[in-house]
Amino acid sequence: MDRETPGSRLQVFRGTFIHPTDATPVESLEACTLGVNDAGKIVFIDSVDKEEELSQKWHFKRENIRILNPRKEFFIPGLIDTHIHASQFQNMGIGLDLPLLQWLTKYTFPIEARFKDLNFAEDIYTKVVKRTLRNGTTTACYFATIHTESTLKLCDIIDKFGQRAFVGKVCMDINDNFAEYKETTHESVKETERFVAELDKQKYPLVRPIVTPRFVISCTSELMKQLGSFASTNNLNIQSHISESQAEIDAVKKIFPKCKNYTDVYDTHNLLNDKTIMAHGVYLSDEELKLFKRKGASIAHCPNSNISLCSGLMDVRNALNHKVNVGLGTDVSGGYSPSMLDAVRKAVDVSNSLSISSPGYERLSYKEAFRLATLGGSKALGLDKLTGNFEVGKDFDAVLINTSVPSSPFEVYPEDTILDIFQKFLFLGDDRNMEEVYVAGKRVYPFPEVSQSKST
Ligand code: GUN
Ligand code: FE
């Protein structure tokens, strides 16, 4: 048997690493060497000139380094989808002809109700985890359905494929338009408790529970109160929807006439804190954004969904100016794409659209949108000590991009700088350019032999 030497479990890569930092939205580290230890942590990233020193300090052989092709390959941090409904995956790309509240009743509740069937759940959840991973989503914050067993099945599948995730059993004790799909208040709380306890027992290293009241319209005050209290007592993350469409806001106002605004409803139910991520926030007022900032709550910006359901154009710049954490979400299937590259593009498109009607508006740059999809998402989910960029001490969550695969959807020219190539990838690239995906140092894509197939 090989004797284990200190560097024998180290993975070392040499090449270009493009990532965001707090100081700059895109930093391109060329001719660098990065080491990942057996716990999946980045232990060094330094210039190639230091490689000899590094190899002695970390006991690795330079001939074992994985060398990337300089102008063709580079690493980016794993993409972070801060808002995705795993249970709506089958509806992705269809049923976008209605506004939010009617869309929920006609398309969304019926498909979610089917997850009572564990076999159906297993099939769809396997597909969503594989699809997102091959698209470079190393971390996802999922909504499942009201069904505890199938939500636990989703956690099991995520763990099996090695993705990092938050998973929420959806809570809803009101559904006037599709009565088959709801719980009693008691069931919703008890099943949330059971879900958290059962998930905890599994000891999956990368899968965590998140308390998930669907949105104000679906939840009684009593349910929100009990979920808020359960989340606080157990120090759990919270996710929901907020201020997505005007009709929704009007309904919330009618239900809670005494609350100052939508954000205040969650706040008075103890659901707004630094572990909270709220999707959409299209119509949040400055006063509400200040409350988000004060409480440390974050926003999952879902531009594809906001456009596809004609919900509205969210002003990300204003949220950032209020120093609110913002991540990006696909919001499948309100959003029709599972790809975080699409979320980056749509975030830029929406910001551009806003600028057309407001001269002097500071548009979101493609670099900023990239930061939202990585570091921004990690902050919004409270995971920035673990993921979001290539800082030493974080887990190696990464996507190896190859711009010259035979089927690449774009061309690279000799005149292109590294940043040009990166920008082309962001705007034109897709999963064909994603050669390998790593989560916590483990290569999770291409999928292991048994399940490997580009067509499934
Ligand atoms: N608000 C409440 N539920 C949902 C949902 O499933 N999708 C979206 N986009 N908004 C919601
Ligand atoms: Fe959503």
C-alpha cells in the first residue's frame, strides 16, 4: 500500500482563476497555482513564480499539477442559485401566459401537489439536481413542496450528487383556489419540525434545512408566528417571497391592514433577520429596504421570472445603494431557465431597461452581475465563509470553463483579452463550456459512470 505523505491528498491546479472579491467584482488571476486539501478547502493560491516554494511547503510534486490551457480554460467559482423551486422543474419553459396569482393556481399548485407521490418526486428531483449541477450551480436554495417525505428525498438526491444546498419544506395553510394543496396550521409546523429533525439525523455534510413559509397570502398569522419562533429557537435560515407583483401586494395590504407594508408583515412575525432570504422584492420601498438592511435580511433577485410573469423590473442598484445583500435566483419555473448564466444576463438586461427610462441611472455591469451570482449569493445565504470566491480557507466550489470545446456556442479570437473571453462566456456560453464542476473539492460533474449521460 502507498504510504500517505502530507501532500498526497492535495489537488493542485495551475492556470487562470477568475473570481469576485469585496474590493472588485471581477479579478482575473492569471498564471496562478491553487491547492485544495483533502477536506476540500483552498489552502493556497499564489503566482506560478512561487510554485517551487509552495511544492516544498505543501509537499506536492510539480509533475502532479493539473495544468489548464492558458487561453482556453479557466476556473470560476461555483454559481449560487439563491431561489429555485425544484418541484416546478417539469413546468420550466411552459405556462408563462398568466400573472403570478393566476399562474400559481393554474399551473404551479397542480404540479406541486403531485409530489405526494415519492416515485414522481424522485424522478423530477434527480433531473433538477443534475440539470443545475451541469450548469455550474454548486449551491442552490430550493423550495420543495408541502410533502415532508419527498422533500427528504430531494435532500438525499442532492447529497448523492454532491451539491451544496438549502432545502425548504413549503409551508402553506391557506389555499382558497386549489384546496387540495395545503396543510392545517398544526400539520405545517409539526411537519417542518419533523423535516428538520429527520434531515439533521442524516448528517449530510452540505445539505441544510431552511424554514419556508410560501408567502403571506398562503400563510395564516398563526403559522407565520410559529415558524418565526421555530426558526429563531433553532437558529435556522428562512426563505419566502416578497413584493413580487402589484396584485399580490394589494392582497397582502387587505389581509394585514395594520402593518406598515409587506416587509413589516414578515418582521412582525419574527421572520426577518440576518438568516432570511426573500425572493423578488420588485416593489420594495426605500423604507422597506432600510428595514432589510437593519435586520441583515437579503434579496434573491429573479429577473427571468420577474419578466416572464410580467411581475415588474426590480431596481437592484437601489437595493445595493441601501447596502442590502443581493443574490441571483432562477426562480424555476416562474423563470424559464435553470441556468445562472441566464440569471446574470437577465439581471443586466433589466438594469439596462431601467436605465433607458431614467437618464443618469447607474446600470449594473456584467462584472457586478457575476459577483451577485457568486459572492453575492454566498452572502445572501450566510455561506460566504465557505464559498463565493477563491479565497484561501474557503471550500473549492468551482467550475472549469473551456471556451474551445468543439460544440462551443461562441468563438474566441487572438485579439481577445482574458476579460473579453470571460465576458463572451458570460453572455454566450452555456453548459457545453462547463467541463468540470467541483463542490468542496470533489468533482461532481461529469457525473460518475453509472449516471453519466449528457442527454438525461
Ligand atoms: N409566490 C408564492 N409562491 C410562488 C412561486 O411558487 N413562485 C413565484 N415566482 N412566486 C411565488
Ligand atoms: Fe419563487
